[in-house]
Amino acid sequence: MASFLLGELADLVDGEVHGERKTAIRGVASLESAEEGEISFYANPRYEKAARQTKASALLVKRDLSGDFPCALVRVESPSLAFSKVVALFAPPPIPYPPGVHPTAVVAPEAWLGPGVHVGPQAVLEAGVHAGAGTIIGAGCFIGAETVLGEQCFLHPRVVVRERCRIGKRVILHCGAVIGSDGFGYEFSGGRHRKIPQIGTVQLDDDVEVGANATIDRGRFGKTWIQEGCKIDNLVQVAHNVVLGPHCLIVAQTGISGSTTLGSRVTLAGQVGLAGHLHIGDGAVITAQSGITKDVPPGAVLSGRHGRPANDALRLEALYLRLPEIWHRLRELEKRIGTGADGFEPLSHSGRP
């Protein structure tokens, strides 16, 4: 079992120890489950009570944190990031993926595999596929004709990348992700929906990560483009000809309609819906379960079904919760002034608010 001195861990994360540097640390854990000899982290104020009651021997905390805690502290710039570095020291060794092609895989003679490529059981690589050095293609993956995979990619089992897609370096595709499926395009003619050919492609730039069962549709023409460093969560739908600028975060169950463009560092929280042909400015944040039907300026923070400024949405939500009270107060006022007083018709009281 791995064991480190607290001072060694602090040096690793450029931290300052408040406590005994020679404390032995043998593992990592959450605030609630940590025991003596383990280290955890505290970064979110909502977990203050757990942090003050933890049994951990040490906590990674922000440099400016004040107050008393029941253990040693390591003050750092980002407790979460520092904790991820510490966790890596205690993590089990990575699963090995030896270079080579499994006997049950089907690799077209015209496919090209770089040095160190791993192709797992029952994977299929069609003609013209190019897989860069060190790429891992898991069991049951399908790579369509003329698709290019960059170096050091990791395709988990049962990923589908259809024909002519372009995947950059160090891209991670999780189980069940589908890259390059047809865009959803139809014209109603002659009493039926007629399919519009989707002849474009998909491009994922370097360091993109796509979650399990997420789907990214190919362009109707041109390309759907996910730029450098974007991170896409599970169960996300990206429609045809969408462009995501660098380093966007797209959280689970979000849907982005066709030809919408996001600037850099945009965050779409869970279950956000974007209409088509919109532009979302750099650094914008759309909070969970919001619906956006208009362009969003850079840096905006929007919430709610109609995508209002977040503070306005919170005020409206608070007012909505008071509607029953306001309704009853209004009825009492009507009773006081009398039915039809001052020429006003009374509200109908036939139903509940």
C-alpha cells in the first residue's frame, strides 16, 4: 500500500502545510468517509459542516481559508486540482493495452495503423482508416471508411466513428459515443417526409473528450466542428453543422440544434436546449434546464425557460412561488372595495390560481 508524508504531498501540489509535515498519508477519501491516515479536500462552502467534522488526517484547502479544522491543512490555489494530483499517487495502475490487433478484429487491408496502436476484440476498421501512434481502439468499435484518428486517442468499447470524420490528437471517446451520424434533416413533400442527404463530416480537434452515449451529427454539408479542448458530457446531442469554440463545457442531456455556433469557454449546464442558427458569445454560461431561442452576448449568465439573465430569473421564480399568497390577498382586497367598485370588473373566482 502506498504511503507518503504530508510534506511530500504538499510539495507535489505547491502547497503550504499548517500542521505536522511528517503525518503519514496512506489514502484518499471524501470528507464524510475519510479516516485517520487519509487526505481529502474542501473547496465548496456547502460542505463546511462536513469539513469541520471530518476524521481525515489532512485537508487540501484554499490559501485564504480561515477558521479551525480538526486536522492538518494544506493550503493551495485549487483544492480540487491539487486533490486530483494526489489521487493519482494512490490510484491502481492503468489497464495495459498492448500494441497489436486482436484476432477477432476486422481491419481492412487499406487501413493504416501507426506504431503502438491497439485494436480490441471485434473492432471494425474500414478501408482508408488512419490511426495515429499510440491510439487505443476498444472492443466492438466501428471506424468508418477514410476516417483519421490522431495520435494517443482513446476510444472506449462500442464507439462508432462514421466515414470521413477527422479526429485530432489525445481525443477521448467514451462507451457508446457516436460521431458522424446523419443530421436530422427532412423536407415534407408529396405527403411524406423526404430525407435530405447529409454529405458533410465531423471534425474533433485535439484534447476533446466526448461522454458515453453522446451523439455528434455530421454536417448537411461542410462540417460539424468541435474545437480544441471541449469537454462534452454523457447523453449530449450536437446537431449538424454546429460549431463549438475552444474549451467549451457541455453538460449531460444538453441538446444543441443545427448550425448554432458557440464561442470559446461557453458552459451549457445540464438539460440546456439551444434552438438552431444561434450564436452564443465567448464565456457565456447557460444554467441547467434553460431554453435559449435568441443569440447570447459574450459573458452573459442566463437561466430559465426563456433564457433570462440569471438574477432576473431567480427573482421571477421567487415571485412565482408567492402567487397563491398574492392571489388570496387580491381576493381580500376585492371584498373590501366591493364588487365592481370604481368601474373595475372583479376577477373570476371560479377556479383555483
